[in-house]
Amino acid sequence: MKQLNRFRFAVVAIAAIWSSCTSVATADDRPNMVVILCDDLGYGDLGIYGHPHIQTANLDKLANEGLRFTNFYSTAPVCSPSRVGLLTGRSPNRAGVYDWIPPSGKAKADAREQVHMKASETTIAHVLKNAGYATCMSGKWHCNAAFNSDKQPQPDDAGFDHWFATQNNAAPSHENPTNYVRNGTTVGKIEGFSCQIAADEAINWTTQHVKGNPDQPFFVYLAFHEPHEPVASPPELVEQYKNVTFDTDQAQYYANVHNVDLAVGKLVKALQKLKVRDNTLIVFTADNGPETHNRYRSANRSWGSTAHLRGMKLHTHDGGFHVAGIFNWPNGIKPGQVTDTVGSALDLLPTACSLAQTPLPANRSLDGISLASLFETGTAAERTKPLVWTYYNGINDARVALRHDQWKVLARLNGGDLPRTENLTPATLAAAKAATLTNFEIYNISTDPGETQNLAGRGIAEETQLVNAIEAGYRDLVNDSPAWPPAD
């Protein structure tokens, strides 16, 4: 152990010497970074995005005093792959995470009990930790089946110095959850509501870190459970919405989003008190679109809104993954900006590398771009390849989607005859590779954001190019997709 510690000290010392001899910024120059992720939040659920009733004053202020995207996308239309994509800057298909991950149990024919974000993946926490940042994760993990087990990698294996998490949802609900784990130790029942609990953990860790290591920048990944079912909200907030909702269930949802906003406001206030707010980049977004009301038995409080967008969670139409995108950094982003630039959670890792002045992970197929130039000049770097999603368990018929510039393209696989699947085994991966893209849909999102007018076959000049692009994008993903062999 002493030899290992001496080795670590030597590595840190060499890194410090190297930094002093290069143009890499000092810790004081590099921003702290906080990524806040909501679960099943609709594009239209915030006041700044047009909701007529839900009060989100703190988030609205972050948007008005920073940069708001009107075309921001999550990396998948469902939770686990979306989180893996955000953390790695890669399509989750490349990581082998194709759908939500159930808790591990008996071996299954589709091998879902094996699914996890592999130790070979490089995350935002990894690259920032290697660049000298302290790292913390608080909230919903949902990147493995065997949670808090040595059978699969855990949040600390993903680069987090400190972690406080649940495998999937807060249980039994957002109120008084009993399933949080802190750095491998089960916590037990905690009084309060999950978003406030997760925010408090992030605040407490940040406070201790800043007071103890004021010159070391930090990265916080705060992943709220809200407003995913089972929804539970403070009664005093629910009461505020009873006059503008159909029933108490809808009021519960509105209050749930309001409670998230209050948690964000508490975090911002804490950063201000610590005097680190001005040089902290805060990113707020969501993992996918809102749940369909009453899609399953306990989804009675799922009253999320996609505003003008078509589709919901689990759809490859924009309602499935077109989400809020708010970036606020007083030292680096001019206030009052609204952009129609296409952005993605895939861009967060490259952006973090740019701001921390550290190299991109080597020998990795990344699917995002750095947004740093957008912050500095108002013009984003050119996106060298389109955004492409493949979701084999989609509710709508199209399993493949592409967004590039103003264009959205969708396609079925084998005319819709390729069976829906929640995971890829060697057999289903072979079928996916052999599948043919058919039934193309093309929409001009700049004039038709609701995807109502299919332009495929109507003679637009870009059709061949767009069809070729989605074909190439799909082949790139499926040929880089690993399979999970079922256990004996």
C-alpha cells in the first residue's frame, strides 16, 4: 500500500510539474461544473419553456441569465442508456446499454441481468478527475443491474470520489426514501423528499470540499429522481396547484417539478455562499421526454408536457428525447442568450474537456462536440456527424432517428417487422445488423417542429443525402454495438 501511495504521489507531482511548464490553466481559471439531470421531465414542463402553471423561478432565472437551447437532445428516449450516453459522450449503443436496466436477478434469455456501463468506458468524471478535479455523484445512478455489488462497476469505478445513489427510482416513493447508498454503505430511511435529499448531499459534499480544498475545481453530477413515478410531493406545494389541475394526481406532478426547482435554487444559493458561483458552469437537462399518462398502472401522476413536440418517452419522435437545455456560467456565458443550435448531452464530455483544458479520451468513438466556442463566440463548432439514435424497443414504428441541422429523419427496420427487444444478444445483434432501413420519414424541424408533414418522396433536394446519412449512421452504431451472451 505504501508503494502504491508513493506511486500516486509521484504521478501527481509529475502532473503538477508538467502543468507548470505548459499553457494549461490553473485550478483558479478552470470552471467548476455541475450537471443536473431530471428524470422524465417534459420539454414543456418549465415556465421558461412555456408551461402556463408550474412555477420554476430558479430554473427560469438560470436560463434568463445564461444560455437556453431550443433544440437540445438527450442521448436516448429512456433512462439508463440516456445516462450512459451523457456520462461517456458516446451513443449508449456503443456501450451496450439499449434500454432501462432492471435490478439483477436470475439469468434471463435476453441477458438483461448482465447489463451495465462497463469499466472500460471513460466518463466525464474520469476525464475531470484525471485533470485534477474532485468529483461527486448524487441521486439516481441506473447504469448497472448489480447495484452496490462487486459483480459490476459502481459509481466510484466511473470516476466519482464520492457517491450517494440508488439503483433506479427512489423507493418506496420520492417521500422518505429507504434505498439510498453512500459510498457502498446502505443509509436507510431518510426523512424528506428525494430531490431535496440529493441536493443536500451535493451541497454538503461541495461545502466540505471547497472549505478543505479551495484551489481544487470540482464536478458534481446531480441526478434527480423527479418527476419519474412514483411521484410524491410536499403537501403545501400540491395545494398551490389544485385550482389549475384536473385532480390531485396532476397537482402532485406540478408540485413535483416545482420541488425540483426549489432544490436547484437551494444549490445555487449554496454556491453563492461559498463564493464559487461565478466560476461554476451549471447545466440543467433531462434524461428523456415525459412518461405517458397511465401507460402503466402506477403512472397516474405522469402529467408531463412535450409542448408542441410529437411523441413521449420511448418514442423516436422528438417528444422522446428533445429536452430542456440550460447552461449558466457567469464568468463564461453572457446572459440572455437563446439558441436554436442543435445541442446534445453527448456534447457534455467534449465540452468538459475543453473547459478543463484536458485531452479527449484516446481511442474512443465519441459522438458529441465541444460547445465551448458557442459560449465564447455565439457560434458552435461544426458537428462533423449527425446525431443518431437507435432504440430497438420504441413505442412508435420508427426505430432509428437522425437530427442534422434543420432536418429530422426516421426509419423503420425491415418495415417494422424486426421484433422489439430490450437488449442485444448475439442472435438479436445479428438480426439488427442484417436489418434494412425502410419507411423513411423526413421533417424540417425549423418549420415543422411537431413533425406533422412527412417530406419523404416529395422531391426535396436533400432527400438522398439524408437517407444516406441515416443509413450510414445506423451502420456505424450497429457495427459498434456489443452483445450480451445469455448465461448458461
